[in-house]
Amino acid sequence: MKIITLSIFIILFSDYSYSQNVSKFDTVKQQNIHSEMRKKYNFKNLSKKQTKEILTKYNGVYNQDIENKIGKSIFSKPYLLSDGRILLYSIFDSTAALYESIEHLMSVVETSKKLSQKSSQHMLTGLLPYGSDFPLHVDELINKLSQQLSIPIDSLDRSNKSMEILDKKFKEMESSEFIYQNYFAMIVAYAGEVMIKTTPGSYWKMTYNEKDSLWEPYIITSNQTKFNPWRELYVEINENPNNPCLSCALAGELHKYGLMK
């Protein structure tokens, strides 16, 4: 098992680890948590040498009260420094994360819990409206995409090339979360239609995911190949939120199924 080595995640996700067969998407979700936390909170990661020096210089003392507040972990221990800062010491690798105060640490703890809960959800949770009727609203969603991105509807001709128009529009948007909440359903609708035009005889099919209690849209080709018009797109937006290449993701999916040379 491969444990996340960043100190804050060792304590906050002490029961969380990666297996060697973890899906690409699950890995991306955890990278996204890391990225969001570092953007939102200015905690400092310390090397082994820095950790030892700071503990010595500021008379770091293990503090059980703080540990009770943040939750006990077999991987790390909190130390209160003489200047009021908190050093979260990693037993796993002797590094640490440094926080300006107990309030600073607690704010990170609470946010990380929320992000962890969010990361355990299915990637489509809350993003695709209409349930099993999603295919009936595809044209409506594409028209909405055209209007919201100011793209002439004639330019959205469902060709592979037209995906590059979306790439240009989504470049440097606010964040992956912004794209998901505002545009993802429209992107899936359009990507599915591109797939259908690329492989004549294909059609939409909704599959109910009992584990996550939601409907997943797929494209079924004439030879009964099941094409996924959302997974690679979601991953691409996660990995490149400021410049996603949706055309690349779709082309990769088509190629994977032998539908694009």
C-alpha cells in the first residue's frame, strides 16, 4: 500500500491509502484535494532537518488537548511551539506541517473532512440532471451550451473538430469545480453526440448504478461496444482545470475503443 506522504494528509486521512490498482480517476481526486487545500490554506511543509530545528528552537511540546480536538492518529502527533504555532509531526517519515495557530489547524481539519467526503462520491453525483431521461434533453443542453458560451449553433456540428471550439472557450476558466457545476452536463451531451456522429448506428443508453444511486449515460455502438462519454472528460478537467483539452480526451476514448485511427 502506498500512503500519501504529505504530513497534513497523513493525519487527516490516516485510514486512507492507495492500492497499486487504484483507478486513474481516484488518484486525480486525491490530487485535487491536495491542490485545493494548498490554495485555500497557507500551511508550510517541513523537511526532517527543518522539523528537528524548529522543535528545538521553539521548545516544541506534545499537546494531548490539541490531539483530542483534531482526532488521534497513529501517523502523527501535534506539538505546541513556544510562539503559539502548531507543528504536526509525522511519525511516518519525521517531516511535519507547520500551522500559525490552533485556529489555523482546525480550519484545515474541517475543510479536509469536507473534501474527503466529497472525493468519495461518484464523479457524476449532482452533475447530470434528468436521470434516465437525460438523452431526451441532449438537444436542449447543446442549445444551452451554444448560448452560454456564445458559440453559433451551426458551429457545433457534432464533428470531432468542433470539440476544439470548446477547448478554446473553457481555457482559463475559474476552476474545475466551476466547469463541472455550470457546464459538465452540456459537455457530456455534446461529447455523446460527437460519438454518435463518428460511429453511425450508435445510440444513447442509460445504466442505473445501484451502488451510487444514479444514472450513467453511455453510447452503444452498432457492434454493441459501450462508449463512456464522461469519464475521460472529467479526468481531463481535473488534471488541467485552466486549459482542458476536451478534444484530446474524447479522441483518446475513441482510440481506446478502436473507433479512431
